[in-house]
Amino acid sequence: MNGQSQHPSAVSGNKEHKFNPNFTDAVINATGPKASPRVRQLTAGLIRHLHDFARENELTVDEWMVGVELMNEAGRMSDSKRNEGQLLCDVLGLESLVDEITYKLASAAADEPTATAILGPFYRAHAPEMPMGSCIVDKGTNEQGDRTWMHGTVTDFRTGAPIEGAVIDVWHTAPNGLYEQQDPNQPDMNLRGRFTTGKDGAYNFYCLRPVPYPIPFDGPAGKVLQALDRHPMRPAHIHFLLTAPGYKPIVTQIFDRTSKYIEDDAVFAVKDSLIVDFKPFDKDPKADFELPYDFKMASFEDA
């Protein structure tokens, strides 16, 4: 084919029968008997929606290839420090939608666990384990930004009982708006840490007040934003991943109420219950701000 595809509409004026009405079912029915029910359900839905999208928009070969190349480029750019495919899903709102679906299915009670938010493409496993009261900011970075003392408790959302052994994984950008793996001038694992609660479920550590920043704009996600005339900015936020024996993990973010872009997040992740207030703090010479925040977890026994 030369890329200049002719639509069947040139042959038939009846749009309903312009394309082979049996083609999509034939593709779906090609699934073999050993496919699991869930795989069968997901692929059938995906194929049906993809085919309907192509037909409804009369997708050309050239347009289809643009999408293919975007996915190829996302794969080439992705590695252990950057997930461009996930970032592409973020700017299209897909990860936030999946997060909402997952959260709503997991919590239907009036008093709910801490709301979830997307993981984002810059999570790194094996952040350093630190004792309570530690600072996740490297000394070279510590001269910049507003130092913050964050503290609170991790509790069972139904009983209010403190959760012992909850691991709080935290990470955020430096004052220049870059995560450490994006910035060769930051030490490895800067602004990341893991803290484990004791019997009282309490936690506390020092971090920085986060800043708004642009998501990477040099790849497929950036091309999509440019094509849609959208900005790449995210409001100031801190990431968390909480795990505890017997409890469902929480992946979430908390957002600075005063931050620019709080109502216009490029990846649609802001939720009202995750908006927080950084309070000026003069009781600790090591901190400019205080951020109290409690996490509520749901046990695996909760529906």
C-alpha cells in the first residue's frame, strides 16, 4: 500500500454497510479455547472498541502509523528510570481513570480509606530504609527549598486502630522540578525514603515542600500534549506507596492547596481529599513548614 488509503465510502453510500459487518466478530472469535475468561473478556472489549474507533473516525493508514510509531518510540525511551508508555497513558487520563475504577471497587463505605492516585512513571523500588525522624533530602539539596516536617499516623479505616509495621515509601522532586533519576547532579535515591511504623502507627520525617513541574516533554507524551494544545505542568505534590501485613496497598499523592495547576493537572490526578495545607512552623529549627497527614488503610477482609 502507498499510504493513500481509499475509504469504502467511495464505493458505498450506505455508512452502516460501508465496512465488513462481520470482521470484528471474526477477529474476536479467533481467540482459542485455552484463553482465560478474563483475558477473553478484556481482549474482546479492546478489539471491539479499537475497531469501532477506526470505523467511526475512518482512520487512515497514515494516521494509524502515527499511533504505531508513538508506541514504538515510547518503548525505545522506557527503561528502569523512565516509563514513557505509562506517561503516555497519564496524559490521556487512562491511569487516573483506572485508579478511580480500582478505588471505587475497593471502597464503598461512607468512611473510606485514604484516596488513591496514580503511581506515576518515576517510582523506584528499594528506596533507602530510614529511622523515624530522618530527612530524605541529601545535604547538597538541603540548602534549597522549604524544609517540611511531615508527621501523622497510619490506622485501620474501620476501627481506627494504629497499624504496626506499615511501610511508607515516599518520593518527590527537587526544587528544580526534577526527580533524582532525571538529574545527573542529584545523588542516587535523593528525596526518597521508606519508613516503618511502630505499635503506635505513627510516622514522621523531613522532606521539602514540593514545587510544580513539567512532565517530560521530549517524547511521545509531549507530542500528544503539543498536538492537543495542552500544557505539561503538574501541581506540587508528594508521592506515597503504603504497604502493611493484612492490608491493601495504597498508592497515592498529596497536593499543595496553594500550588499553581491544582485545578489543571496535566495527568488529571488531583482529588479533593488529597489536597493539603503546609503550615508555617517555628517550633523546629530544621523545618520551615509542618504537614500533618493521617493515612487510613483497608484490610484485605474489607469488600
